[in-house]
Amino acid sequence: MNILSIQSHVAYGHVGNASAVFPMQRLGVEVWAIHTVQFSNHTGYGAWRGRVFDGPAIEELVAGISERGVLGQCDGVLSGYMGSADIGTAIVRAVATVRAANPNALYACDPVMGDTDRGIYVRPGIPEFMANQALRVADIATPNQFELNHLSGLASNTLDAAKAAVAALHALGPRVVLVTSLVTDATPPGAIDLLAGEGGQFWLLRTPRLTLDVNGAGDAIAALFLVHYARTGSAALALGMAGASVYGLLRRTAEAGSREILTVAAQDEFVSPSETFPVEPV
């Protein structure tokens, strides 16, 4: 399997491609990584160095890959943090280019825009681009709860409301939606839910809530979910496998007291999760 992954990258730590690429490689996937930004570290540290690339730079790299004659072997495109709306346009064009060579290629869009604690943290124009362009050509979307609410225009404080919000995202384009972190009035204290929807069906996976403050877990689960869905064709199976792996990764990180997720030290979790959780139809 070959995946074209277009998202941010950091030299130190694990977020964006630095979080997504290795888990896919550990699962035996060839990853063609294109960086939308290259920073010294995650911006959550408050200080960083590096630069945001532009759309033409992304298109140039995609063109170079195309010239190798390999895009027909590309099984999927994964996008995350875009940095600017023109990069988003380049990603959508890349998806069209890949699909021209392989109509069966999947596009998984992680609509990175913000979170509950920080609100919207991307540049102006990107939320609108996600809703109006990226999701309309995506097969898979992997929002967190904040992004789900923003993109759907609906609240998700109950399970039924969350399902309605997921259905609203389906109407925008993606046939599969994974909500990577969900808390509703049905979520017990000390737990967190993941919700997947496909074809009018919904599945819930519940794990213990871990006490830690790290970045990059959403990037990892989007990558893992894409790979498992591409291999199984089942949102439920992909939810179970990706959710278990990321829980194991975060548990190991919490036990170590690390500020960065232990992508390398906990790599066995990607292949053989140390703990699994039931996936329940809801």
C-alpha cells in the first residue's frame, strides 16, 4: 500500500507528518510525505522556528512524483494541517491528480482547525475551505468534537446530536466520518468516546480518559484509521484497531510523563495493541 501524506512537519517531537508517517510505515505502508509547513517544534510550545510553504511548492512536489509514473499505485491521500488556503487548493488538485491515475484511491481529510480549549487556531479562510472544498471531495473525514460542531453547525452534547452532526458531514461529501474525541451526556466520567459513521450506521468505542496534554494523537489516529479502512473496507473494524493503538500510545506516553507522544518507543502499539475495546453499534 502507498499513501501520499500532505500535512505539517516538525523536526522535534511528533505532530503532523512526524506523527502520521511512522505509524503507517510500521504497518507496512509506503508513505510519500509532503510537508505543508516545516517547524522546529509544535507551536504549542509558544516559540518555534520554520516556515509555511505555499500551494505552488506542494503542486511542484506532486508533479515530480507524477513524473515517476507511480501515481497509479497510490492507494490514498491523507491531509492534515494545511497552513494556508492555497495549500488546501493544491491538496484538492493533488487528490484529483491521484484519482485520475487510480480512481479507487481514497482521500482522508483530517480537518485540522481548532479544539475546545483554543478555539479556531488556523489562518482565516481555512475553515471555509474545509467545508466548501476539501470535505466535498473526501471519502473520509476525521474531525475532533470541536471541528465536528463547527463544520456541521450543530451541537453534539448528546449521542443522538453527535450522530446528527456526523450525518450533516456525510451530506457535505465524506462517506465515512470518524470523530476522534467525543464527550456527550452519555459518556461516563473518566472516559472518552470515539464515534464512526458510514452508510447510516454508527459505532462507538469508549476508552478510559488519560491525564496528559500532548499534541499529535489526532494525526496518528487519522493515519491509522485510513490504513485500516483501506485494508478492511469497514469503518467499525478500522475504529477498533485505530482506537486501540492510539489509546496504547497515549497510555504509554502518560506513564512516562512525556510532553511528546512516544511514537517510537510505543511503536508496537500500532501493530499489536496491548489493550482492545469493544466497538458497539449505536
